Amino acid sequence: MDRYIQIKRKLSPQNNKAGNQPKINRTNNGNENSAVNNSNRYAILADSATEQPNEKTVGEPKKTRPPPIFIREQSTNALVNKLVDLIGDSKFHIIPLKKGNIHEIKLQIQTEADHRIVTKYLNDAGKNYYTYQLKSCKGLQVVLKGIEATVTPAEIIEALKAKNFSAKTAINILNKDKVPQPLFKIELEPELQALKKNEVHPIYNLQYLLHRRITVEEPHKRINPVQCTNCQEYGHTKAYCTLKSVCVVCSEPHTTANCPKNKDDKSVKKCSNCGEKHTANYRGCVVYKELKSRLNKRIATAHTYNKVNFYSPQPIFQPPLTVPSTTPTISFASALKSGLEVPAPPTRTAHSEHTPTNIQQTQQSGIEAMMLSLQQSMKDFMTFMQNTLQELMKNQNILIQLLVSSKSP
């Protein structure tokens, strides 16, 4: 609140006697009709400030860097020249990669507009590549609960459109047994205007849809490696992959839906990632386990990093107070007259009494004393418990004997 308080300047002291006197107009060169210059000296600054708006507040939206494009071929000069002709020079760079026997090119472009131009060229040329979704094309994803799986996604999209929510896709969620659930994953169209900080999207306030009571929640975060259902490789999805299709069952170059082999026959199964006799989406695959362990380590590292307390003040060591000595002080002259020995002044060492080593030793001795006290308390407690148990056993034996004697004739 202090920054909103306006502090006024103090007025100059006035003479009470001159308060009732008429004001005297000071003129230049005795001319009483000359006008007084009462203009604001800061008016120039105000005009310049209004003429030049702040670029940060009235500026263009922040441009995001597009994701890289991985082209499945070796780096050639012809490809570089073609990209220069498409988007111009100094607007991209390439990095040759090699994954085993696979050669790739990592293409990084500066703007999203050039990214769209290059992907269109790669699609028209039939190039094998994969990339990721642009941030500007990514809309909000939510999970809609309360509508049974018999409702079609088109009906849900139309119902959301009637509620002023433009949905891009609506996908029914299945459980691990491939059974449809009353859950739909909704992806909305990208918003033209970004939400403010700590502002909640209005779709979370939606309670009724298609005459059903619903709830809208955030989707669970993915904790497993992403696998493409087109090429069966890990690290990207099918929506942005144009690599050659690979069967998830037999690892041959055709789609899984067009596989002519029996999917239940174990002899035809072959993983395209490790070469073992199982399907490519098997969770027991060595490639999947390796990627899963890397992902778990990354998540654990990020979780630990967030929990680190960067400021942990150490307790300040306070040395014990020493009682000043009460010995009488003798002056140097009286000591010489009486023939007493003059005590030598205390020598100053390089380190004071309370050095870090002494402090550490004092703290360590205190901890050791606490540990000894705790051990002794535990011993006393165990002895007490043993004595108590012995007394209980004795009382139990006496009661048993009394019961037996009372029942006997």
C-alpha cells in the first residue's frame, strides 16, 4: 500500500501578520499588465510519454520456437540447397544423427511459418520424417466424465459447440482391458487470447452436457514412454509421423490392420525394436524397460530438485558466557616497587578460542552426550518392561492354578 500513498510537498511557512494583506503581483520592468508564466514545466515529458506507448504492454505476442524435424535420410548438400530456396538462408540448421544403423537429420527451424512450409514440402516429396505438434496449434486437453461410451464423439463435439466451446477432437477412453469407459478426452481449439495468470478456463465450470451431469478434470500426466503406432518406435506419436509403417505383431513393413498372419500365433510374433519373439508394444521388452528406467530417473531427479531447500540457515553458535575474574588489579609501578613479578600479557594466537574446529568438537560432544542419554533411557525402559512381563506371567500362573483348583472336586 505504500506505493499508492501520495506524499505532498510541505508548504513554506507563512507569516500570520501578512495573511490578511493583499497579494502583490510582481512584474518585470514595472509593467503590471504582463502575464505571469504559470505553465507546467513537466508538460513536455507528459506529451512524450503519451506519444510513445510501452512496447511491452502493446506488443506482438511472444513467438515460440517450433519443434525439430527428424528426417530419415543422410545429410546431403542437395537437401540444404533446397531448404535455402524454400525459407532462405540463416533460418535453419541441421545436425546429422546416427542411431545404430539408422541415419537421421535433425532439422531446426526458427519460425513456425517456415516450419509449415518445410513440412508441406516434405509431405509433397514423400520424405520419411517425424516431428511434434506446434505450440500454437495445441489446445487445452480435458477429461469429461459422466457420459457413457455409446454416445458418439460427433454428438459431444456438437453439444460443446452449442455451449460456445470449439472442440477439435473427442476420444473415448478405454481401460487396460480395452473396455470403453464413460470418459472422453477432449482437445479444444487453440485460444486466440491466452488466459491470464491464475485464471481458470470456463470449461471446468461446465456441469451439464447432453442432459447429463458431468465433471471436467485435467488428464493424468503420462508416466510411460511414448510409442508411435505407425512405425512402432519410441519418442513420438502417429499424428506427426510419416515413416514407413511397421506391424506391431510381425515387424514387417505393413500396417497392423493389414497383417495377414494370425495375431494369436506366438511363432509369428517379433518385436521391431529388440528382435525378440513378442509384440512391439510388450511392456516387458528390454527397450521399453530401459526407456522406462530413464524416465523414472528423470522424474525422480526433477521431484528431488523441487523439494530442495536452497536456504537452510545454520544455527548460530553462541560461546558460553565467562565470569570475569575478581582478582585485584595492580598497576605496573606498584608492582615494581613491591618487587612482584609482572605477569606477561596474554599472547594472541592466530585462532581464537571458538574456532570452527572447537565449535564442531563442542557440537559433536553434545550429540554424543545426547546419544548416551538416549541409550541409557532405552536400557531402563527395556528393564522395566521385562520386570513387568515377569510379574504378569506370575499373576497369570497363579490365576490358572486357582481356576484349576476351583474346578477340581
